[in-house]
Amino acid sequence: MFVQKCLEQWLAECAPRQPSAKAQLRFQEQSRLALRCNIARILLGESYRDFAVRLADSPLLQSFCAISRMDKIRVPSKSTLERYNQWALEAQVRELVGQLLRNGEQQAPQLKLKTALDLDAYFVDTTCVKSNIHFPVDWILFRDATRTLMKSVRLIREQGLKHRMEAPEVFMSRMNRLCMEMSQARIQPDHQRRRKRIFRKIDKLAQVVRGHARRYREQLDEQWEKTEWKRKQAEQVEGRMENVLKQLPAARRKAGQRILTQEPVKNEEKILSLYEPQARVIVRHKAGAEVEFGNTLLLGESPAGLIVDWELFAESAPADSRLLIKSIERAEKSLEHKIKMVGWGRSWIR
């Protein structure tokens, strides 16, 4: 069913041009591989890179993912695994999940289940999908920006495109040293004045880094033919640099507002990460997790622990009462079954 849904969507996107039979067969093989790789990677809890390494080393995983061959085993790369993660539309996945759960209730003997799935009860709760970021301290953002920009500059210089400047490692070392001084300043006498003085040095260095990075990005855009890179490789480096360059002015303003003028910054205006703009501040008031950084995720499960419904919020999540009603409606539509009892946190509703 997964392969069929993906093939139908792909053919619709290719219209009016009809792919050849060989191309359709190859796409079906890729869809099957995408499904199995996603299942294995998620169950193992591996990153794309680590799973690619593990898949290359494990005959068991190769057999499960159906890539075992007598002549040659082609293991998907990290980038391919990341593309597999976006292989199907969410609506298609919801439809397949609903069909599987209905089969578990209606066709338990054929599926060799001991008991049919219980779809009368429904458990709902929200959690935080934590972003893979460090604690969002203002000056640490400048360190992240310097690392990204100078590493990209180093790659460009290795391709023979150079401007007059000190080695990229020098700028990274200076920024690291200033950030360590900033961290230690809070425990020293007259810490506020000291922090302001150090921050001005950080800000000045970040501006120098930004200027060098902008010149190198422009030079790469104009002279990428002189490098060994293909155009897409050059665009990858340019995009990585542009992502940081366009956020630096706002990061400077927010950091200056908080450190120099000591004015609070609204949560919706904070830059928590240069690389995960969807991350939000989530106040949970829980032991050990008063505040978390990430996104709210709603999960609805059956009594057997099978996920029935889900919703990930890129922005702040609405009130729980609104989430619950919409989740029940989606679950009943997907299961084609009337839910009789709902559990939210520790509360039950019949």
C-alpha cells in the first residue's frame, strides 16, 4: 500500500509526461527501500549518518532493508536517508496507519494476533520534541556563526579562491576565548560592566567575520567554475553561509538589547538557534524541565500503545481543550470507529 500510494503521487507530479516502465519500477524499489530504512532507523534511534554506517556493516539490516545482493550491496548515503524521511506525504501516512489499525481490529486471526486491537479507548497527551541545540545564550550564537562561516571560508580557500585575511582558525580561536571570558565574567566582581566590555569585543569580531564571509560567498558565486565543485555543491556552501549571514543582524540587536541595555526580549522574538528556526520556548512547569526548547507534539495512542493520531506544532500550541477535540475527530475519521473513552494525562472522559 505504501509503494502504491507513493507511486500514484509521483505519477501525478510527473503528469502530463508519463515515466517509462523501467523508471516506475525503479521508483517502486526506492519506495520500498525508503519505508524499510525509515522503520529500521527509527526503531534503532540512529541518526542518518550513524545508520548509514551501521547498515553498511550489518547483514541483518541489509536483509531487512532488502539491499542484499550477491554482486554488489549499495548502501544509501546519509543524504539519501534524509530524503527517504520525507518520501511520503503526511496524509498518505495517516491513511496507511488508519488502515493498519482497522485491520488489527477486524482481521486479528488473519494477522495472527492473540487479541483484536481495542480501539474503544484513546489516550492523548502532549510532549516536547527537544531541538538538538545547546542552551540559547546570546554570545554562543556568535560562536556558532563564526564556526559555520569560517569553516565554509576554509572550504572555499581550499578550492583556490582567496582574499587577504588571517587563517579561519584564528577567528574561531579568538571567538572561543572571548566566549569563555564571557562565561567566567558572571562570577567576578563588577560582572555587569565586564560582560558589556567583553560583549562589545565579541560583537566587533563577529562583524569582521561577517565581512570576510560575505566577500567569500560572493566570490564563490561568481567564480565557482574555477573550483572542483559542481554548481549544486557550491550552492550548498553558499546556502549554509547565507542562512547565518541573514540572521546575524537580528542576533546582534537582540543580544545588545539584553546585555547592553538590559531589556528583556520577548519569547517570540528570541533566536534560539541559527540552524533550527522552528524551535520554540516551551514552559512545562515539570520537575527538571521547567522550560524546554523545541516544539510541542501531540500523540494519541490505543491501549496497546499504538500511535493513532499525532500533530507537531511549528508555532505555539493551542489550549489543550482545543487540541483534544480536534485529535478525537481525526482519530475517529482515520479509524472509522467511534471512540467511547478518552484519557488525557491522568483524566478520563467517557
